[in-house]
Amino acid sequence: MSSPKPTVLFVCVHNAGRSQMAAGFMNTLGAGRVEVLSAGSAPKDSINPIAVQAMQEIGIDISNNTPKVLTPEAVQESDAVITMGCGDVCPFYPGKRYEDWVLDDPAGQGIESVRVIRDEIKKRVEQLLSELLS
């Protein structure tokens, strides 16, 4: 009997840049082995176009994603909750794996800066993926 897939929730304030890029990487690199959720404590109306561009450069399309509001249910159904600068807004439930990734916010930054953030997110997602699937 196979165990259920681990669920990962990526959270940032606006759910428009960092968490969307992380979810894009996890969906692509996880290749269906991980359930991926992303949300924001104060979601924007749309994804940061520079984040979309940075991901498209490496063949990952996040342009159709929409920012979602963070709900307690999303946290409860996740095995790992990865926060990126949302501070104390994220609800805490015992027994969950929490990590806070300190990353610059791509909002208002040019493509060169966003590429650096993107590449750092990719490294962290690869590490998390190897831990979740080991």
C-alpha cells in the first residue's frame, strides 16, 4: 500500500511572486509525487509579471495561476508549511513541519534580481523535495 502524497503549502504575503515560483518548481520537480498549495495572507489580484517571466525563461509556466487567500484549512491539510515573509499571520498547528524561507520580495524588482530569487527558491525546493520523498 502506498502512503498518501505529502502536501506542501507555500505562503507569502501577496501570493504573487515567491510562493508562486516555489509552487511552480514543486509541481514541475515533484512530477505529481507531491500535492502543492500556495496562498497569501493578503493576496494580490494577479501574479507578478516579472515572476512569470523569470519562470518562463526556464520553461515553467505560472501565468495562469491566481493568488489565493490563506485559510486555516489549507494549513491543516498540509504536511509542510513553507512561509516566505508572512510573519505571524500564518496559523500554527502542532505536528506540521514549518520552515521560514528568508527571501527578497520580487515585487517592484527587475528581472535580474528576480532571477536570483528564483534560483534560490529552486535550490530550496529541490532540498525540500528530497527530504519529503526520502
